[in-house]
Amino acid sequence: MHPFEKVLSVSIEDIELELRVIKEISWADFWLNPRKLRGSDFLMRWSQGVWSEKRLIDATNKTNQFYAIPYGPSGTAPTDDVRAFELYFERLEAAGLGNIKRPDLLVFKITDKQFVDKFLAGIGGEEELPFITEDKLQDLVSKALIAVECENSLWVAEKMPFYNVPMKAQKRLGGKMGLAKNAVLPTIIIKEEDRIPLSKWQEQNKVPIHVWHVFFDRAFGLSFDEAQRLVTDGFILPTEQVFQAPGGATTKKAIYKYYYHYAYPLGIANERPKLLPAYIEDKNGHILPYVKFEGGSLEITSDAIKLLKQL
């Protein structure tokens, strides 16, 4: 799958704007050269991902103790124009680097900010990071406290039905603690297809990876090592989901949903984002509307700051 389509793939069960009663939509064949976007869900997914990564970077930098920068291909891509976003991935694919897997963010001590900014200026800016091979980035990567894989969900965590419900022994988990299979609660998600690449990156670079998952009202963090342990020890089982790409192709992928009980509280929203109407228009005048995420802020918790200090 082309990296542009991979990064915008949407889980079928998470599509919020599906119009079930309408069999055909006039803009279902909208062209965003050279691929089609089958619905506004993919553009909203793009806007949501951009928004959540910005919130994490801003929140980290506002601590005045740590400094975060985008690192993975999606994190350093253009954030204000979906067409520019697509062309960025075209360039990445042309360079033969379209399928590299790197964590989305790097987090440093604030005392390393001057070094990081100078390094980025020397390579032409953070947007050039994905086009540089890892061996030439070791001076930068080696100073990172952690690398972050970012995830996000269109949920208000504290309003989810099983939020604040304690875990109980589950038969399907061999008596281990958990919740019902269909329980709706905040979870931290890792795709099976990402586990091996992330594990290799962590081992090769000697930088611990954490997964930071952003909801509308709060965010949770989980170390990748702990996530691996929970799977190995049978506390978390894989879930199969169907993902649809903008071009229409569907694939089945195994994902792991980690109960927020296993995570550390990462951030609390002190201002929620605004959901604004937006659209893109092709050369033939076709309009595709979507919802754009704007504003909002997140405050890193004292627990997360303490964890980062320990590192």
C-alpha cells in the first residue's frame, strides 16, 4: 500500500460520519490526484492526526523542561494542505523511503534544545528528516530521552461507558484481570504490523519508545516495553479490524487495545479543539467537505513529567 494511503487508512468501526441510509454519494468519486478520497472521513482523519501531534508537541514544550520535535514521515509532513501532504509522500516514495517506520516524535531535555535546533537547521529543517538515512541522524537521535508513537481517538475519554470501571478476572484471559470484550473505554492502540519495526528501531537506536494516545479531553501514555510484556504474558489479546484506505482498498489488520488502566496519565485538556467546516476543491470544481480540528490545548501531568525526569 502506498504510504499516503497507509497513513490515512481508517478503521471501519471508527468511521464516525458513515451515511448508512444513502447508497450513493455524488462526491464519492472525488479525485485528489492521483488517488480518490472516498469520503470526508479520510480528510477528517488527516486533520485529527495533525491536530493531536501538534497538541502533544505544544504541551511538551510548554513544560519548559522538555523539548519535542516531529520525527516520523507523517509528523514532519505539511500540516495545512492535504494536497501538499500527498505530494510530500509522493516525494518520499520517489526517494525509496516511503515505507520506513520511525516513531512520530522525539523528546529531549530542554537543555538540548539549542543543539537540536542547530542540527535541524543544518539539514534544511525538520521536514527533511524522513529523507535522511538513520545512520546520519545518530547525533540527534542519541540525545533523545524517548521516542513517541502517536495515536488519537474521536472520543471524550471520561464519558466512555467503562471509564473508571475496575478490571475483573476474565475467563477469556485465563483468569487474568481485564474487562468484557465489547467494553467501550479509553485504550492505547498499537498495530500488529508496527510492533516488529518499532521494536527494531528501539533496539538499534537504544532509545525507549512510548505510545501517546490523545482523546478529546485527556491523553494517556504507555511504554512500548510494557506493551510488549502485556501481550507476551497474555493480558492483552489481538483484535482484528478492517481498515479502508482513501483509494477504497480494505485490509484486515490485527491491533492491540491496551486498557488505560495499564497506562500513565499523560495530559489533561484545558481547552478543547473547535471543529470547523472545511472543504477541498479539485480542478473540475468538485467539492469534498470535511471537519477540521483547530485549537485546543493539553497540559502534561505531573506523573508524566516525573517519568521523563527519571529517564
